[in-house]
Amino acid sequence: PEAFGETLAQCAPLAETFHRVLLHYVYDAPEGKSTSFCDHAPLRISCYKAIARLLEARPQYVQESMPVLRHSAEFETDEACREAARALVRKYMLTAL
């Protein structure tokens, strides 16, 4: 995931096309909805790192990312992942306004 995030950070056309895919790796949709959620917490933590890199390089995606990050900050089941989501929400909270 981190290589994917770096690729999106470096290439605007790929970021435009695939940034939502990266976000969906950390979105655990309600039962019955299809998602590409990464259900392995140690791997999911690298998804948050990838999102952080993407948002650092391409802040135009902050506002779109915030609902997913806020959801993860509240409902993420893994403590380290939940803290990673909370850190991103804190960092970008004012930017998303």
C-alpha cells in the first residue's frame, strides 16, 4: 500500500483515477456492502501511511478523504489503525473546512 500511495503522490493522473481505491482499503463498509477493505490490521496500518503520503502531496483530496478517515477514527477495530486515522483527522481537520 505504501508504494501505491507514493505512486499516487507522484503521478496526478493516477491519483485522480485511483485515490478512492486507496481510501476504500481502510473503509469497513456496513454488512452487505461491497468494499475493498484490508482486513489484516498490520497491512492496514500501511494503508494509513499511504493515505498520509497522498494527502501530503495532493491536498485537493483532503476534503473527500475526511468522511472515511472520521469513520475509521471512530469505528476502526485495531487500536494502532484507529490512532493512525485519528492522527490524520487531527492533522487535516482545518484543511477540510
